[in-house]
Amino acid sequence: MWLQKPANLDAREPTRAGYRHVVGADWATPADLRRDFRTAGILRDGCAAFNLAGHEYRLVVSIHYPYRTVYARFIGTYQQYDDIDAQSIWAESPMDIKPIRTAEDYQRALADIESSMSAKLDSPEGERLEVLVTLVEAYEKKHFPMELPDPVAAIKFRMDQLGLTPKDLAPMIGRLNRVYEILSHKRSLTLKMIRRLNLDLGIPAECLIKQPGNTNAA
């Protein structure tokens, strides 16, 4: 989105932070998702909606819980979200499985996956879905390498999803003024802070470690 609209560049880091967290998630049911993201909106047919960048943007995903797969269906401002039907964004897809070599092939495969999300495990349809997912993952790994988010973006993403305030971070970071220094990039995270944020908020350690220079002493 930010590539086509530079004005939406502020959505990049929260989106990356969300991606990194979802990669490590293990959601078997919508209840698992809500335990991890308290502010997530559970929609019908396996869909869910997330707030990004302090509620500036809305992300809608489809989740196939048996396969532990998550596919982004929409990302945009709240106004754009209000203008679409979050449950019916993509059209019907072709039925033949083909190699994914181009962007058009990729989009067709994503649409095909969306139309097959209700397939049962160990059924012909389920096996076909598994093949499609494997093809798409291979294409994404090659063409869309995802950089780790800024550590502060990762923290703010979790704050959004858990409904936390800066005061709630004090047990993990220290005094409130230190929390604000971290959130404004005036101070780097210490190893002790990284460990607590990883343990208490479930933020991947590799996201928190990515910062310029060495960490300060605790």
C-alpha cells in the first residue's frame, strides 16, 4: 500500500511488526486469536480484523485454523475499510493449479486459496489447498522478503492489539519517563527490557534486538 501511496508510509512498520508476530503464532481457534490480540475483531467465515498504527489503519485477514495459515485480504484506512465488504473482497478464482511465475499467477493463486479455505483436512480439496499454499509461500519467500520491523513499531503494534498504555509497559521497561524515551526512539532497549517484553508481551526477540548500536546498560 505504501509503495503506491507514499502518504501511507506510516503503515509500513506496524504491518511488518504484525507479520513477524503472526509468523510465530499458533491459532487453532478464534479464541486463541483473541487471547493473543484482545482488540482483534472476529468476523464470520474465519476472517478477522486488526487495528494498525494507533487505529489509523485496518487490516483484514482470512485464517484457516486447521492449516495454521493466514492471508491478508485488505489493508487501508478506516474510511477505506468502511467502504468495502470485508467478507467479499476477492472474486471467484480459477480451478486449475499452475506454477506461480508472475504477479498475475500469484494473485490468481491467492484468490484460489480464498475460495478453498473451507476445504476439509485429508480431503482432495484439502490436499489441493495445501499444494496451493506451498506454491504461494515459495513465491513470497523469493519475491517479497520481509525485513524485521523497527523495535518500537513492534512494541506499539502489541500495545494496539492488547489495548495497552505506556503506563502498562513500566513493569517491563522501568519508570514512565523511560517508557516514553523508548517509544520516542530517544533510548535503546536494554537486554533486560528485551527479555521482559519478549516474555510478557510475546514480541519476537529478533524484532526487539534490531536497533542501531549496542543496547544500553540496564
